[in-house]
Amino acid sequence: MKAFLAMLACSLILLPAAWAAEAQATNGAYVVRAIQDVLEVLKQQKLAFDAGDAARAAVDAVVKAADPKGRVLTADDVKKLKEQDTGIFYEAGIRIATSNGVATISEIRKDTPAATLGIEVGDVVEQMDKGDISALKPQEITELLRGEPDKTVVLKLKGTNGASREVEVKRSAVEAGAIQLSEEFPANLCYLKLNGLYERSGKEIVSTLRAWATAARAGVVIDLRGAGGSDLPSAADVAGLFAESGSLLFALRDAQDQDLEVHKSTSGLPLDMPAMVLVDGRTRGAGEVLAAALAGSVKGAMLIGAPTAGDPAVRDLLTLPDGNTLYLVTRRLVVADGTSYDGREGVKCDLAVEEPMAREEYEPAEELAGKQEVSEEVMEHRRLRERVRGDEPLRRAVDILLGLKALDIRASGHPENPSD
């Protein structure tokens, strides 16, 4: 069987020059001919094979030839993809906050299995799935609470009466919303972690960023790692905050290079606040479109991390007669500086940072007793270091923002308080 699949793949990919020439005139009939020739050889040699496996291998080979990252999806695959694009996650139905090394229940979602288990806001979370979470960062805890449908999370809780107990919380579908975490960092910085860009979510994100800019924050980290979604107008709303009104942000074009969608900035005066944008190989869909626009259409934004997924809203779901679905590139994304994305490669970073780091970070020892009292500025920086510890892309983003702050440089490239 393996020999057959190898032979079939070769017949589809390494076609004779004459067949390739014929393909230009016959559109794809040569693919059928190639398969028929292989089948004839197998028949002559009396070699048996599984027809279902052969058909799947043939389809996959053709799909990969058209789109190396394209694929055939089952009904379950399509369901998962649509859930990702609309912001549906499977979560335990609770929120956990940490303070001074103590993790507590901060929210219990109504109409979820967690609401029926007697869990109360303020319960101390001693363990999650047998592990301590008190030292984890908020987004790390959120990721642990998420998972596959109908799977469970085991919590060891201590109630207000001091008694400990274990509860098993079933994950259920939750519409998470665009913003996973909005946080004000020490040193006048801020951090925005996005789940994705979903229908009409741009207004909430823009409002958050404008509020920080109005408060003269020194800079923002926009975390798009793992962010998806499918709402391109929301991506344009956010990208437009960093571009002149009326300027091109991005466009989708068909195979004939005709515009399908064109998105320009309508935000008015750009934010005068530098933005460090974190991305990785899970950044896709509208989240990846936003990353591409910020990389190639605006000023004051810098991408840090790893290349994105190579799936920036350029693929369509195309139904096959057998009930399966093709997920294939049908268009390309173009940003203002002329960079084009056809799904073969992701958005490259201005600063590539591997994650996680293999080495341990050095942290200075605490001040010795009797020494001069530590200033509030030093304490602020210590709190900031503790917040970004273990997250190298975030640490590098914060370091750059601190450098710009020290130089008194805003997103416009001009000093924050220019002299008269």
C-alpha cells in the first residue's frame, strides 16, 4: 500500500513535460490521466489496494499542489474552525485571579456546569489538575481552563470555612469575547491580550486603546499570540488607530488581481502611543490580518515573536459531494507597503524571539536590611520584571517600550514633551 501511495504521489507531482504542457490546454484532465495510468499498471501487476485510501491520497495530493497549507476537512473539522472564527471556546466556566501568591475564584459563569457545583467567589484554588497555579500568569491560567469539549478540570478548593474539597468541572461552550485580558502594567505601560477579532468587536478594542492613549500611557503591548477570528472590519478598526485617516490598511484580491475588499483607516488622528505586537504560529484569520496591517501599513507598531500561521483570511470552505470540505486559498491579502500574502508564508516579525527561553533569568537579590529605602520607581520595575518573567517575547516588548519611554519617544517618533 505504501508503495502504491508513493507511486501515486509521484505521478501527480512529477508529471512528464508533455503532460504539463497538455495541462495548460485541458485544465486538469492530465491529473485523471495520471491516475488512470497508475491504475492500469497496478491492474497489469495484479497489485491490490484500498480504493478509499487511494481516493483520499489522490485528493490530498491535488489539494497540496494547489495550496501547500490547504487541507480536506471533515464535518467536525469545519465545526471547530467556525467556532474558532466566532470566538467559541470550551472552558470550565470560571475565572481565577491571583494575588500575593494566592489563587481564588473571581467569577462563575451562569448557565455552565460550574454554576451547579456549589463553587463560590472567593474560594481558594489550592490545585488545578493536581498542580499548583498560584505562580502562573493570568493568560496561563486561562489556557489551562480551556480545552476539548466535554473534558473536565479537577479543582481542589478551600472554602471560607477552611475546609478543602475536590470538584470536577466539565468544560462547556462559552462565547469568550475579543479581549481575554486588559491589564495596566507598572511603569505606565499597558497590556492587551486578544482571543481574536469577532463580529463588531473592534469598538471595544479601540475604546480600550484610546482610553490608555488619553491617559498618556507610555506604550502598549498587543498580544495576538493564538488570536484568530474572521471579522476584517474589526481588524481595520484596530489597525486604523495607528494610521492616517484615509490611508490604505489592507485589501483582499482575487486571482485576477481585482479588489474584493478594501479597508482604509477611518479613525481620525492616530494614537501617539507605541505598540509592541506579539505574534506566533497560532496567530491566524483576522488576527493575522491585523498583524500584517500593523507590520506593513502603519507607524508606531513593531512585531515581536515568531512568524504567523499563513492563514490570513485568504481561504474558503468549499463543499465536496462526499460531504467533506476543501479549505483552500481563493484570494490574497495585500497591505499598504505592497507586501502580499497568499497563504504560503506567515507574517514575519521585526524581532524574532524564541519561546520559551531555555535559560533562567537572573534576578537581583532583595535590598539588605539597613540600606537606603528603595524608591517607588525601583519597586515599579521590580513588579514589572516579575510580571513578564518566563515570557521572553513579552519581556523583550516591555524592554523596548521602556527604552522608548526613557528617550521620551512616542509612536509618532517625536518626544512626548518637546521643548518650546
